[in-house]
Amino acid sequence: MGTEVVEKVDPIVAAQSLHARFGIVAPEDLDVERLAAACGAFVVWRETGSADARVVRAADVAYLAIAASARGTSRARFSIAHELGHHLLHRGVDAIERIHGRPRTRGREFTVEREADRFATELLVPEAMLLARCRLQPPTLQRVEEAARVFEVSLTVAARRWAELADAACAFVESKDGIITKATRSRAFRGIAVQRRRLESRSMAMEALRRGVLAGRLLALGDAWGSSAQVAVVEESMAIGSGRVLTWLWHDG
């Protein structure tokens, strides 16, 4: 079946419109499950198989099946926001529920998922609310973690968003089995953090991978991120299991 969108809706504008419509001006104003219901998308907590969430439509109503085991977590909040994005943005997409839980083979399906992610990120971590925090100096991982708690999102969501918006020099690097899978850098970041690049053997990220530290953090000053003599990059890395390591980098301007 086709996956053509009948009407194009910008995901950022859609999220901002909901903030304005429901008077959401602070993180504590957002009850994402109630917001979804007000938009005709009702959460059902149940088993969802290999996917975190699925959405099924009946006329103008959507039922968001969210993994019961994730209830009360930041992961579930993001899943609800993501599925709400599908409900609002992709009404013309056929059988959106079948996109979830299986490999996506079409370019449009990848686009649909990216749009839902962008909507969810702006809904849960609005640029206008996060910007003031991004101006705090220095841009340490501790500040990012505080933002994650305030906005009730995962560290990954908060760190990506922070690095996207910050004027300060910082980057968030996600790696698996020693290979960078995603790197989000601020405009001012002068180190090297590139997707598909292998981690430097002297980096704390590689040390975290070797040690498999599931709790705690490794911190270092050095040139493992391509800074050499230009700037000393502060690196904080932690292993989170299954060969995955999260790394926060920052340096003085």
C-alpha cells in the first residue's frame, strides 16, 4: 500500500501549536497522555511485541498501544509523543501501524519516522524552554542531566537537543562496539566527532567500552577527539550495556 501524505504539516509548527492551544509554558504543564487524549489519541497500556509502541486508527480516533512495562518512564513519554506525532502529521499515511516493529524499506517511511521524532522532541523539550539552560556555563553533563529530569526525557533526548541548540562548544556522541553511530555537535564545537568513525583507543569512551561500566562515569582532559594542541576537550563517557557508550564533550570557546 502507498505511503503518500495528503497534507504536509511541519512537525515543529505542529508541536508549537499544541503548546499555544493548551497553554503549555513550562515543563510541568505537559501531561502528554492527557494531551494526546485531547487530540483524539488514546493510550492503551499493553504488550507491544518487538516495538515500544504501535498506533491503530479508527476514523478520526487513534489508539496508541504503549508497552505496559515502560509505564511511568521517560521512554514511554517519548513513545506517546512520537505516536501522537503520527496521528497529527500523517493522517494520509496508509497502515502506519505496520511501519512499527519491522524493518523500514522505503525512503518515505524513514521520513515519516524522523518527522514524528522531531515533533516529539519539540513537544517534550521545546526550544523556547531549553534555550535559557543551554546558555549556562560551562555546558557540563551534569547540567544536561538536570534538564533531562526537568523535562522528563531520557539523557539521550536531552543531550541531543542541548547540543543542537547550544551556542557553547559541546557535542553528544553515541557509539556501539567502538563505532560512532550518531554525533550531535553544536556550531562552536571544534573537536572531531563523526558518525561511523572508530573511537580513539585513548578516549574514555573506549575505556568505558572495554571496562563495561554500567554505572558511574569516566572523565578526562585530552586530545582523543581531534583537538590536539588547539583546545582541551572535556570528555564524560558511560557504558550503558550491549556495547553502547554515551559520551558528552565540551571545551572552552
